[in-house]
Amino acid sequence: MACKSNGTLMGAAAAAVMAVLVVSAPALAQSGYRIVVNPSNPVSSLSKSQVPQLFLEKATWDNGAAVSPVDLLPSSPVREGFSKELLGVPVPVAIERLREVAKTAGGNPPPAVASDREVLAYVRLKPGAIGYVSLGADVSGVKVVSVGGQTEFRLADAPAPVPVGGRIAMPQRIVTAQPAYPAIAKVGKVQGTVEVSIVIDASGNVERAKVVKSIPQLDAAAVEAVRKWKYSPTVVDGVAVPVTMVVQVTFAL
């Protein structure tokens, strides 16, 4: 059963893009995080033993640039998971260690910011920066690095997303970003429907987006738009829960 949106989006070349929601139930990955560095950094992979050195010690990259780590706030579940798994210590211990290092070096501890967006802005600005962001963050303009061969890390205690359908009603979309019709697709008269499997977190943000039915020239535009959508939280038995479903983004000339 499908629930179609009412809006028709007109591009510069009178191209219409129509978003359609379809109930589906693929089980996508749980919440987690990725490690990001400034795009000018030649590093593409790290070992797990290197991460504590970069975040908890005064360190330099191989090119001699000072490492500039940035953290999320101590209350962030992403920071808690990152600290336990990759730093090997709980957040309070990490904070105390950072204070000791800063005091010895005569500086300040790394900044702790409130959102993925602030982490990304910091990492884009500083050549030696390194940080971590949730899996739903738009990482354009930074470089995702692998750690121990992994580019994505799951939060062990994150609830699995609940498939939409049955007693789980389709969430209401409250923020829509209009997909841009790629110029190369217009020139080639490419049109059709891209299906994107998404996970919506408990706050209503699109945390994950993965193409499951592809039109190569249109995939990136579809995912970019869907990641900006926001939904009303889904509440089950009085508790907001993450949900998963498939959305369709139809491009028509």
C-alpha cells in the first residue's frame, strides 16, 4: 500500500520530481558513528591503537601537522559508544585524561560540541582535525577513514529499528527537501523511480539512507534529498522508537 505526496517539484528545465512513500520492512543497521578527518589529510585508515593516541594525547600526523580532535558533548550516546569502544575508557576517564594532557602542554582540552553539524564544520576548517559523527550525518566535505578495517561502528545498546506496517503507522513527514534533478540526467532524458531504504531515529531524523532500487544518474540526488527529510517521532507504548521503511523518489521530465 502506498501513500503518495501531493507536491510536484518543478526544476529549471520544467522537470518534475515526485516523492512517494511506500511501506516496507528491511532491517537496517543500528545507530552508530563514523570517524572523519579533514579532506586534505592523506590518511585513509587507522589502527584501533592509533585512535586513543590521536584523541587523548598531544599528537601529530605523519606530515607533521598537529592533530586537532573534536568531541561531542559528554551526554551524547555517540560519544559514550565511541569512548568505550575506540578509546577504551568511559567518558569521565577520557575527560580527565584530556585535562591532564592540556595542563601539561599548557593548552586547552579539545572542544566538545553539541551536534554532528558542528563537528563537521570544525573538521572541514582545520587541516589536522579528526572527529566522529553519527551514521546519519551528511559527510560531504570531509573524509571518512576506516579504523581496524571498519568505516562504521554500531552502538551496542541502540534499539533496532521497527519496520513500518501493521500496528506501526507510517510516520508523518514534517520537513521535505526537494530533490534536484541532475543536469546530466536531464540531458540524457533519464527518468524513473529510485527506491531508498531509510532508518528514522527516535527523534524523527533520517539516520540511514541506502538505495535499494537504483537509477545510477539519479541515486545521489535522491539520497541527498531524503537525508534532509524529518518525520514526527514514532511512539510505541509511550516510547519513541526508531523505524525503518522504503521511500520512493520519482524523477519525471
